[in-house]
Amino acid sequence: MDRPEPDPTLSDVPPAIDVSPATDVPPAIDVPPATDVSSATDVSPATDVSPATDVPPAINVSPATDVPPATDVSPAIDVSAAPTPPREAPVQRLDPRVVNLWRVSGAVWSVIWTAAMGAAAALLEWPLALMIPVALLGIAWTAWVPAASYRHYAYQVGAVDVRVIHGWWTRSVAVVLHSRIQHVDTRQGPVERAMGLATVVVFTAGSVGAMVAIPGVAAAQAEALRDRLAHLSGAEDAV
């Protein structure tokens, strides 16, 4: 029996691919239900945090160290019974006539120095112009220095000492204890006698500053001051 001719239109068609079911996909992973939080791993209660290292109870601060009662202060010294300090002695000024005394003395010395310069200029053939500065210096000294010295000269006679203050350029204070006085004198030069003035001289023990002078004191006051200082020092009782 003759086979039928194959249809040329179908000869090139490959056989239909046998599409087998897809590769077996494993069943979805069985996801267990969410873990029950309540049944989750048994979380032990939070670690029992014990209190911080046991702090000892605060130190019981006792009251401040017992201060012994203040020493029993004896009653204050009765000031009224204390000896009264010596009262400041009044400041005594010199007699104003001492200014004229010093001016006369300065004028005399100026004339002496001017004459000496004139004699030296004549003998040594120095220019006579050198006499002019000497004369001017003598005049200025005589006119100004005595008044300035008087303003800065004073003395005090206290219960324990005598003080003499002087100096217009350099201030000087001499303190002589009555117990150191050896003897007291009064002196008068010719000009002092003519003006009624005197100088009281206090001699003390020792070699340094053994004499302190108070010039320009009225003659009668100088005698009274001399006797007073002798009495205070006990010199009048000395043998």
C-alpha cells in the first residue's frame, strides 16, 4: 500500500517540545509563626542591681571641738590709776633781737673776708674783680640767713630732757637728758651785752656732743633757764 506523501510544509516543523511541568518548586518554606514574645526565651528579670557599694553612713560630725571657755580676763587696768605721761613741753622761741645780733656778726665777717681778698689781690696781683663776688655773698648772707635761722631755732625744757631744734637747710634736733647734764653756763660777748642777750651753754657727759648752746636768750631769762636746768639735773647739789 502506497504511503501518502508527506506534506512538505510540515517537514521542517520540529516536533512540539514536550513542556513538562516546571521543575518541581519545593513547597514554600514553612515559616513558623512569629515567636511568641511572651514565650520568648525566658528573660530573667533584670539583673538585680544591688545598691552601689555600700556607702557607710555619713560620718556623724560631732560639734566643733569643744572650745574651752575663754580665759577669764581680769578686769581692764584702771587707766585713771596709771601714771600720766609727761606733758609735751612748750616750744620756746629765741629773742627776736638775735636777728640783729647775727646780722651784725655777719656784716663784721663780710668786711673781714672782703678785706682779706683785697689784701691777697694786692700782694699776689690778683684782679680786684674777685672782691665783688665775696662782697655780694656777704651782703646776701647778712640780709637773709639770720632771719631764716631765727624762724627755725627753738628749744624745749621738759621733765626729763632739754631739746634744741635748729637749722634752716639741715634740720638738727639735740636731746640732752637732765641726768646727763654736768653743768650749765651763760655767756655774753660785747655785742650781746650791748643788746641785753646771752647764750646758755649746757655741758653734758661724754665726748660727742658734749656741749649744746641756746643763743639769743634775754639776759634775765638766760639766768633763769640756767638755774632751772641746774636744778633739774641736780648739778647744783653736786659737791
